[in-house]
Amino acid sequence: MVEFEIWQLYRKMLRSRLFENAIINLWEEGKISGEMHLGTGEEAIIAGIVSQLEEGDAMAVDHRGTPPFIMRGIDPVLLLLEFLGHSKGLCAGKGGHMHLFSKEHLLASSGIVGSSGPAATGFALAIQFKKQNNIAIAFFGEGAINQGMMLESMNLASVWKLPVLFVCKDNNWAVTTVNDNVIGGILVDRAKGFGIEGYEVDGTDVEAVWKVINEAILKIRNNGGPQFIHARCVHKEGHFLGDALLRYHRNPTMLAEVADSLKEYAGESLDEVLLLLRKIGGQLKKKVDPIVVIQKKLKNDPDRLKQIEEEVSIEIEQIINKALNIYNGGMKND
């Protein structure tokens, strides 16, 4: 029986956040090329789930793979080298940050929207055939809930009573489109339509997530079939690093200089662009950082909070230095 331990969850969440903060710096320095989709803001959801997994449990992850890979025990040096495109990375530098795989951990990610549904269902089918008491997890954003392969996976999981947990991480934005414009109905009701029990949870509160997940996982392990979680969260860095809408919301003085480039987000009218920026700002103000939420729960022991922050900060610095040393050495030898 897994026990709730809030300090361990905080360490997991902080470790993931500081690692991704370091990734931001490396990306801004140009060391990591291309798009980078981070999971900052999803830490409570991931920690509340991964902390309850056992050996042999499997996970299928979307394009925001850093938090689940870090929290599941993947070597962060290998992960960072992968992001840097180095041959010693987790997938020999060929997967980038979206297409990751660890056979040892039964953990796979993909940038294809909705693909975690069939991948996790496949994991669960294998578990069922092998008669193991394990489960599979599918992580995906709310934008994926309209994908046919996701709905088909939920249907098959229900019919075959597979041990899979579908986890929808909802930040209310499908890239730059407000959910109300593209998603109809209540997501938990969609799951119920397939005969899958669903739960709503505040994805910024790791304690609330842990309790809901504990109940759902217990049912799955006791042959209760698939379960569905709808967790609301916020993406602190927008859809991807360098997200223009978020960047210009934070610094409106830059808007006039880049007005033309922003038109692609909202038609040809600058007024439409400004309206979209206000919507994004309003959404961000309503959302809460999960790191702040858990720190408030632990504020009665400031010394321990400070100690953990110092320990994790040192660890992340060492990880970055080790990865960069390997990366720079590899570049010299090429």
C-alpha cells in the first residue's frame, strides 16, 4: 500500500521544475535547437501519479515528457544529452524531447497528438495477457480528447476491461485556441459514455491529485477496468518555449515591433491579437503554480524547505555540468 508523503512529492516536483528551468536557459542560449515543450505547471499531476506506480507499470506520454521521465527515474544526464542531440543521449540523440523511449522503465513518449491513448492501451493489453497486477498510464492534453485514436482506445479499454488510467491534463488552451471553441460537453461524461468511471481534480494540488489517483489505481489493480482523470492545470511557459503570445503578454512594449508576425495567431486584425493576449493573461492570473501551492502547505517548516531547495539546486547544477562536459567533449572529438 502506497502511503502519502508530501515531502517526497515536493522533492520530486521541485527537482522536475529546476531541471526544466535549466533547460530554459540552455534553449535560450541556443544549445538546444528547435521547439521545446515543457511540463512546467504539470508537476502536481505527474508526481501524484508516478509516486504510486510499481515496477512493471507502464506509461505512455505526450510531447511534454520531461516531468514524467524525470520522476520515473530516467537518468537526467541522458535526458539532457538527448535534448542536446548528442549520440550518448537516451535515444542516441535522435528522439529530441518529444519522441523518447526507455524499455527498462516501460516508458514512451510521442509528439503525435492522441497517440498516448493507443500506446497505453497496448501496454495494458500486454499486461492483461501476461496476467500481471500492473497498470498503464496515458498522459495527454485536452486537445487530444477529440482525436479518433484516443476515443477508440478508450472504447477498447472499456470493452476489454484493460488496466489503463487515462489522464487528461487540461490547461484550457489547445495551443492558441480556447477550449470552449473546440471541445463540447463535459470530459468526464465522455468517459462515462464508454462505461469508464471518471474523476475531476485540481491538477495544481498534489495532495488532491494523490488522493483521487490512489482511489482510481486501487480500482484498476482490483480488476475494475479503465479509469479517467480530468485534471486542470496551467502551462507556465505557454504551448512551447518562446511562445510569442505569452512572451508579448509579459512584455507588451515588444508588441508593436512584432505585430505583423503575430497576425498568424488571430487573423489580420491587431485588435484580435490584443484580445487574444488579454485572454491569455486572464487565464494565467486565474491559475496557480503547483510549486507555490505545495510550498504553502509546507511553510510551517521553512528550514526543511530551504534545505530541500539547496540540495535539489546543487543536484541539478551537477547534472547540467556533467551533461555539458560530455556534450562539449563529444563536439571536440567529432
